[in-house]
Amino acid sequence: MAAKESNSLVIPTSEFDAPHLLGAWSCLVAKPGHVLGLSPFGDWFLQQPGGAVWRLDLLEGTFLQVAASADGFWALLETDDGADDLLQAGTVEALMRRGLVRVSGQCYTYSVHPRLGGPFEASNMRLGDIGGWQLFCSQLHAQLDAMPSGARISGLRVDPDGALIVEWQSGM
């Protein structure tokens, strides 16, 4: 996908309930700032009070600065490297050729999240609801990051209230 077209890949805030969904990430983002949008895979782009733009990465569960300003962020998306790094533009183009075309309220997700061992392959990618993916990823990262060193995941389940529960066993 040409870098010039990549800005159209940013999911606008009109497609999701930003305050509600961002609240699920309070463990990583204490002061969210201004939401610029989401990547096609649901990563957040947030402009902080000082002007810098940060990315909340749903795969890694990290919150890192990607540009010194909003203008710098949008300019970065106009480059092939920036579009591929921040938006996974090449992957999105390949998925669209396979018929996975995102519509309003959707983002690309993984059948098995890579932190649970899922591969970074098109066969593991699908379309899903933005809200559901955000809530799943925020709960997953919070619980995986809190697991003791050496613990192994033994299962996942959803409690009656809809919360994700990561089950684990202590390392031997």
C-alpha cells in the first residue's frame, strides 16, 4: 500500500467509544491525552499534553513514544517505513486482497494472540469488534504481566460477568 494512502488506515474515533475503551488500559496509560485514532490492528495513537504522540501497542502491551508531535506523527505515516511499522500497511493490504476488508467498528485481530503463542501469520488474523478486542487485550496483558516468573498458562476462561481469566500453574 502506498504510504500516501496509509492515513486512511487510521481508524477514527467516531467508530468506537474512546473514553470507555481507553479506561480499560489505565494500568498502562495514566494520562491518556488526546486520541488521534487507532491502527487497523487496534493500537492507540495518543497525543500527550506535551505534544508528543505515543502508541499503545495491543500485541506487546507497551506504551511508547512514536513522534515528537502530531505533525511529525502524520508525516511519519506518509513514509513506507512509518506506515508499515505503525499501521502494518503491507499486512493490511495482503489481508484485503484475501477478502478481509475492515468495516466501521472492526479492526484486525488474531485468532490466537501472539503473547499466547499465536503466529504472526495471515492465517491467524481475522476481523473482530474493536471494543471486544480492546477489552480482551487489556485484560490479557494485565494478567500475563502479573504472573509470577516461571509460571505457565494452563487455560483461559471467561467468568459470568464477561471478564477474561488467565489460569496458570507455578513453574516447577
